Amino acid sequence: MLAVVDNEEDSHTRATTNDWLPLPQRSIQHEDRCHLRFEDSRGRCRRGGGVSPTWVAGRHRIVFLVRPPGVYPVASDTSLMIDVLRQGSYAAGRRVLDLGTGTGALALAAARCGAASVTAVDLSLRSVAAAWLNTRLHRVACRVHRGDLLGPVAGERFDLILANPPYVPAATGVLPRHRMNRCWDAGLDGRMLLDRICAEGPALLSPEGMMLLVHSAVCDEDITRKRLADAGLQAEVLTRRTESFGPVMRARSAMLEARGLVEPGQREEQLVVIGARRVP
């Protein structure tokens, strides 16, 4: 069965059943901000995959996406990135790289926004399989590579690099290798992967290239801009959205407060999309 889960809390939320979506598909406006998953009759997420919305022609259209267990679902940070991608026409005619592709949702969105070519990379074998299958199910030409961030495409050049990496501060500085935690854990300050992307990504940009990154302001957007500036890029926040903490952030709220990453009693975060270009 297909469940429409309204008002998703954040990138790390649980699903609860609010409504049932009959087939054939219907259109969903952006403000609905829905997240779709397969659920059983008791409202529990099934361990087989999911269905997620993506942008098409200015509206969300329900698109089937295969999502094996352990693969990051399309969530509010993905939706925010796709919104920016669509409104800014950043992908049109460009060679696009999607880092940490997950289900391939951003790669699909870039292709539907007119990208000249799309390449997707993920370290997770299940994510690579999901992205490969999803792009082919939707007849989108996309190269999908398995590897550590930029390693599989070293030496290539891209006009647009998209990144929605793990960015949630974790209990340790060791990145998990398995289970769902690998989809969001990013070291003590949430920046282990963000800092690498900021440092290594610019080398793969064409002279007129651009990077789009999405993450929580808990990770400090000013640090992201500084890291990008150190790498020769001029960065700015293109948009932001306030979201309530989901289960992962709520469970870690005491730890985040103790580290000074959030204010006492804070139970909201801002998601930011940062755009960066080479300094003229």
C-alpha cells in the first residue's frame, strides 16, 4: 500500500500514516511537503523500499523510487535542494555530478531539469544499486559509480556538483560503515564529509562551474562558506528553511546542547542550501 505522510518533521523523521494515495498518481504541490513510503497495515515501514516525490515541471509528481533498507530516503533537505535546482535552472545544459546520491533523487531531478549529462556517486553498494535501477526505470541516462566521494570521478570536470551529505553530529568521530546511521552521522560536529567536499570538490569544477550543498545550520554555515572560500570559491546561502527536530536530532538534543551546537531547549533547525562559484 502507498501512504502519504504529511508534514514530515525533518531529514531524519519516522513515517506515520495520515492518508492513503490511490493509483493512478496525483500531483502534490510543494507546500504539502509529503514523504511517501511503503507501509504495512499497521503503519509500520516495510523493509523493502519506498516511494518518494520529486520535482517535475514546477510541481511535485509522485515517482516510484526503489529504496532498499539502509538507503537514505527523499526527505525535506532533498526537497529543498530540488526546489533550488528547479527555480535557479542550475542544471540546464550542464554536466552534473551528484555526490552521495542515495536513491538517485537529485540525479533524476537534474536530468529532468535539462542537464546535459548526469553522474552519480555513492559509497553504499545498496545506494548505487538503487540509483542505477531508479535512473533506468525512469529512462534517464546516468553514470552511477561506487566509491568514496570524488574518488571515482577524479580528473573529470563538471559544471554543477550537488551534495546532500550526512551532516548530523554524532557521539563519536568514527563514521559508521553499516545500517541507517551511515546516512546521517558525520562526526562530532557533523562536518566530516562537508569539509572534505568543500576542500576537494572545487578541483572537479569547470571554469564556470558551481557547487550546491545542503546541510543543517547546526553544522555552521559560516564554516562552510569559509572552507569554500579557502578553496577559491565565492559562496552564499541561496535559501533556508526552518524544520522541527525529527527523532534523530531529538534523541541527541542533550548532546548537542552540551557541545554548544544548539541553544538550551532548541528543538528546531534551519536547513540551508549554499551555492558556490569560482571567484572571478
